Amino acid sequence: METTLQQIYSIFTKYRSVCTDSRKIKSGDLFFALKGDHFNGNIYANEAIAQGAVCAITDDPDLPQHENMIHVEDVLNCLQQLALHHRKTMKAKVIGITGSNGKTTTKELLSAVLSTTFKTICTQGNLNNHIGVPLTLLSIAEDTEMAVVEMGANHQGEIRKLCSIAQPDLGLITNIGKAHLEGFGGLTGVINAKSELYAYIDDNGGKVFVNIDNPLLQTLSVNIPRITYGSSLNADMYAEVISVDPYVNLRWEYKNNQSVVRTSLIGEYNAENIMAAIAIGSYLGVEKTRINEAVATYSPSNFRSQLIQTGHNRIIMDAYNANPVSMEAAIKNFSRFMSRNAWFIIGDMLELGTESDYEHAEILKLLTDLDAEKVILVGKYFGAVYGGDDWLHFDHVELLNLHLKKKPIRGCDILLKASRGIGLEKSLPYL
């Protein structure tokens, strides 16, 4: 390791606190002055030091120097190399998770399961990109045994890069679907990008966990050492949904040990996320009673498959993210299991590129086929393909909220589903 990186790592091992946002500096932080399209952390380096940062890592050669400032060629690359070195130094087993849908829920479920038996850290929030993954790795301590690292991407090559930093021992692709089509250049691009995790694991002697019910994942992993899970009897970890009321309940079996787990997760589409956490936990030796307790007590948050009872309605809040696969699953699940007067409040799916009109029209067709009567569409992409007058449409959520003030919905079941950028959570106070 070159001298400058050695110097930074020496400081890091003493303080163990990294920050990339000058507004959140705490005493003892190492401040990495990252740059982006609309910000330049170098500008705030001296301010960060004044606020208590023990060191500021910068890459602006014209910046007035300070004794607590270290200049590098590229701050982001330095952060990533620091994280890579730290990952190699620590003994923790790293589990990499990616996929088009369900990776955050699976990450949180798996972390809960592993934490019952091992000293475990995991990706916090949605810090799953080229900055977030290094920050997650730098949170590994000497006594950490398991690190669950979520990896997100919207362009080809990003998962490969994240794998080169995190160096996962085990890997999981939750599924591969129509997400970020614009950045990936279509579904083939998504498949190639997500399978970069499989390629890394294969090249480095690890194992992957594969949903045997998913033909694409089964095919992509056929020549890689793998552990399978799913509803097929020949899966290494067999599971089946026994009820959805509306929470998902499973019967599962691993190495001839059978068990039943009841969860607080809405939607049958979450079954595969639960299965993945059970399969990895079982493989790593977590006792089934601990697995069941961890899964049963996990409660979703951050607008992901949450069942919310307001003073007026029962709401399924699933508006953290949306793509054609997750949108279809949420709508079908809602139509099957919500028994009362039902409203579909559906917002745009973003980052679909040239496929946007087609995919939004397909969702409208699905709603029509399901005979959905009470539908509210939100966003310009749905507006571009909806030409009828049976349902309501609003260009943005503020107009929806004005409508809900005038014509409140009461005593109903409501699905809120959209991409995060639509902001459907802003409608909760009016429901």
C-alpha cells in the first residue's frame, strides 16, 4: 500500500469514523471531500477541520493547505482503496446482495437472522453504491464476523466494481427484472450487470445462493458452486407459503429439519426474500428457532411493504421504489388479499427509458384486467399513456393531495405504489 494510503489508514484505525458530508462532522471524523455534479467537498475541507475533523482528504491542488489536510489524486478512489484494504485486514465473512427487487428487505432480514448468532454489520439505509459500499466496509470492526453488503447499480460494470472493493465470499441475486432500463440499455443489460456478482463469486471460489424457482437465475448459476432455495422439493432449503393473511407465513425445511415461521411482511412477493434469509442463515449454522424468531420480529420500514392503519383507512405503503416487476406484484397481491373497498393509488415508474410508455401502458392493462374501479394515477408517464376518464390522473402528488383534501377517502383499503421520486408518502397525512 502506497505511503499516503498507509498514512490515512493509520489515522482511520485510531479514530474509526469517516464522514463525507461536512454538515454532519463530528469530533474525530476523517472527512473525505468528495465531488459530484452539483457539489465539491473540497470547498468545505477547512470548515470540516474547524468543526472537529481530525483529517480532511482532498484532491484540489489549488486548495490552501492545512496541517490536518492530506492531498490525494482522487478522493473517491482513495475512499474505495481504503475500504478495500480494511476489508482485507478484517476477518469478517462478506455476503454480497444485489437484484432488481427485494435486496434491501432481504439484507435487513438476513442481518436480523445472522445477528442472533454472529457479530454482524450490514449496509445502513440505501448506502449501496460506489460511496455507500466503501462506507459499509469501513464499519467492519475486529470482532465483526459477518458483513451483509447491499450492492445497487444502474449501469453495467458497477456491480463488478463494487465486488472488487467488497470482495464477497458469498453472493445472492434476489431476482433480475425491468429496473433502471434506461441506464442498463434494456433487459439484456440488466441481466449482464446483475450477473457480474455471480462472475466474481465464480472467479474467486465462493458460493452463491439461488432461488431455484427463478429459471433465469438457475440458468445463470448452473456452473457455479451454489446453495438453492425455493418451493421445489429438490432445493437445498425447501419452503412453501402456507398463508397470506395479509402477512406471509411459511413452512420451510433444511437438512430434514422442518419449521414454520410467521412474519410481519405484507405480500406473497416477499416470500422469496424471506426464503433467501432463511437459506443463508441455515447454511451458516444459525439455529432454526433463532431464524424464526428473527424473521417473525422483523418489521418493514421506509415505505417498503408497510401495513399502516390510519384513523380513516388501512394502507399498504410500498412507495420506496417501483419498476414493472414490483408494480405488477404489488397490484396483484393487493387485489387478491384486500377485502374491503379498495383504492389503487399508483405513481410513475422512473428510469425506464424508451420502454417507459410500453411498461406504463402494461400496468394500465393489468388494472383493467383486474376490473379495478377506484384508481388514481400520479405522474407524467402515466399521463402520457392514459387517455380515459374512468380513473383519476394527477401530474404530481401535490395535485393529488389537493384532491384528497376536497374529497377524502374513508373506510377503505389503499395501495400506494410508485418510484421514490414521485413522493407518494406525502399523501399519507390526507389518508
